[in-house]
Amino acid sequence: MFHKLAHHWNVSSRREFFTRAGSGLAGIALTSLLAEDGKLKAASVAPDPLAPKTPHHPPKAKSVIWLFMEGGPSHIDLFDPKPKLKELAGKPMPASFGKVVTAMGTSNNSLMPSQRTFTQHGRSGLWVSDWYPEIAKHVDEMTVLRSCWADGLNHVGSVCQMNTGSILAGRPSLGAWVTYGLGSANRNLPSFVVMLDDREPVGGPKDWSSGFLPATYQGTQFRTGDTPILHLKPPAGTTDQQQRSKLDFLKWLNEDYAARNPDDTELEARIGAYELAYQMQSAGPEAVDLSKESTATKQLYGLDDPETAAFGTNCLLARRLVERNVRFIELYAGSGSGWDAHTHIEANHSKRCRASDKPIAGLLTDLKARGLLEDTLVVWGGEFGRTPFNEKGDGRDHNPWGFTMWMAGGGVKGGQTIGTTDEIGLRAVERPVHVHDIHATVLHLLGLNHEQVIYMHLGRAERPTITDGKVITEVFA
């Protein structure tokens, strides 16, 4: 084969051969000759790992938008008012609430009431603080989970658990499990997309990793700025035929190698990534092009305000991706532990709430107006909450024992709260829901039974919720 191609291209060495093979016209010639010799069909064709799969039961939601408030937003300053804290302001935490070991060891500090004003909203009368006035207008679409709890004390482990179910790195993220369980509903865009508003979150790409699942199922990060997807345009002067031919040649080489190395899932993912990249060159630019959105829509998301433009852009892109059947979209607000208010919580949370309030409310409004909210599940929350006692006088420590998350759309019953924390907001006491329960519920709304989403790894039948997790049935409409 080498001598035949070398004669065809008039090359004298293998190095020159492979250099020429990488060029557009050479790739076309190579593909043609390989096809003539039947070599393109030599590699075995593996089943398509992203082919759509039948859900276990009829789904309520087709897509998920996970709004991740990284750093730990304070539930007792946002959605879980605690009048008892005003009564005990400045006093040590009563012994009746038990001892806790916090990330910073501040359990002996005095109790600190919220400085926020809480008001009941909507027909349901759910309580929301004045930090989130726009989101408060949507409480009748929301189920507020006031009794969440997790296992980690620090950000790295807790962000990891909220994404993967474990405080230890190495397991697949929830978005990867969803893609594995359901496949892709749009072959021109990634099925699992991640967007940041600022810095990279703690833990970085492992938070949207495929873990021990094949690498095909990992999340794809979109960038901030005017070009969310890099390198969409082929090099100048490259025709579509040349681009297609080069990719076919690369696919043949990779599949031939993959057939001899069946355990190399990264190579399989690379083959799929090359093909997806080719398809995205036509679909990607249109999907992320906001120029055709109306001025009113851009203002709805806060794109006209520097404080809200970054996260608002990501929320608007999320809506556009949902319209194009992307299954799982994760948006980080305050990337790099931005909500981590060990000091100056008033300044910190004021900034973070201003940046996220209008964009999230705009997203809910836009989804509902377009008829998308009923089958799009929106999830809000961080990796944990914050303590009722102060740290350094004007901040709050990490609190994984009791915190708030909420869900809206996608089969969720609106206008209700589930569970409670104790009188000071330290621990979940009524209807506690663990991270695994939240994951099981999200999967159920997508049509997947978390106990039946199985992947064999090292002789063990692995599933998204490990050995735990119960669906929170009260969530369902």
C-alpha cells in the first residue's frame, strides 16, 4: 500500500508520505485509493455510543439546565428564613443543636441572623429574600428543597459530589450518565455542555468528566466571549470535500487502531469528536449566534448590563441549546468558589445575586413563553449552604448538613417546599434529601431509573447513585 501511494504522490520517504497525507488534496487521493483497495472497510464498525436510547419510563423532561452556584450560597439568607436566629443573635449556639466540625472550625462563634428581608411571593406564598426579587416572581413554578444534605466539608470534594455523587474524583458526572443512558438527541451538537461565567470551578474538568464511562460521554466546555466554540471554521482555502476526506482518512486510521486496542475508549471518543467537530462547523455557529435574538430578549436576560451580561449570555445560550435538543447543560455562576463568603457575606452575596437573579428569571420567563419549560428541568443550587453562626464576624462557614436547592419545569410541581432545617438552619430535620436522592430524581424526570442505569467497571455493576439514592416523589406534578 505504501509503495502504491508513494508512486501516486511521487514521495521518497515515509515521513514525506505522512506529511503529504495530512494535506487536503493528498487526503482526497488517499481516501480514493484506500476505497479502491477496500481498506476503508477493513476496520470493524463499532455500535454508535451516542445513538438515542429508549428511556425506562415516559419522561417528563427532555433536557436539564443545571444552574450551579459554586461556592455555597447561604440558604438562610435566600430561601429559608429563620426568625429564631434574630432571637439568639450574638449568642453562642445552644448545646441542644449539637456540636459540628466545620471547614474552618468556627462552630463556637456566635449566631448571626440574616440581614435580608423575606417576603412571601406568588399564589403559593413561598418565602424568598430581597436578594432574589426577580426569581421570586417564579415561585409558583418551583419546588424548593429546604432539607438537602451532602458529605463533604470542602469545596473540591463537595463540588465533585454534587456533580458525580462522590466526594472522591474518578466517577462519571451526572451529565455523562444522562448521555450514556439516553444517547444524543442532536448529532450536530454535544449532548452535554458546560459553561462558565468566570474562572474554572474547583476541580476543573473532572467535574464534567465521564469517569470510568467511555470518554465519549464527557461534557464539552463552551468558552466565554464571542466564540463559545473554538475552531469552528476550517482553514482558509479548505473545501468541504477536503475537510470530509481528511476526517474520513483519520477515522480509518483510528478505527483500524481501535480494532486492535478495544479497551482504548479515549480513541473511540476522539473518533466521535472529529465527526462531531465536522458536523458542528455547520450547526455550531448558528446555535451560538445571538445576533438574531431580539433586543427585548437580550434585555430580558440582562445582556445590556455589565453585571449580568456574562451569566445572562450563558442562560440565553442554554435556552438556544435546549431548542436544539441538547440534553444536559450546566451553567456555573461564580466559578472558582465565588459564593464562598467566609467574610463580608453582604458584599459577596449582593454581587453574586445581582449577577444571577435577572438572568435566571429571564431564562424561566423565556422558557415558559416558548412552551419549553414544561419539558425542560431547571435545577438551582450550590455544593452546600452556609452556617447560622458567623465566621470572622461578618461571614459564614460551609454547611453541608442542611441547605436549599430548587427545581422548576420538567414535570416538577410548582409552588411548594419540601423538607425543613432546624430552627437555626444548621441541619436538615424533616424529609432530608441527599445528593444521591437529587440525582435519582433528575434521572427519573428524564425517564431513567437510576437503579437500572448500569455500567460494568472492574467487575462491579456501577450506577449513578452508587449504592444509595431514592427518588423524591413529592417533586412530581
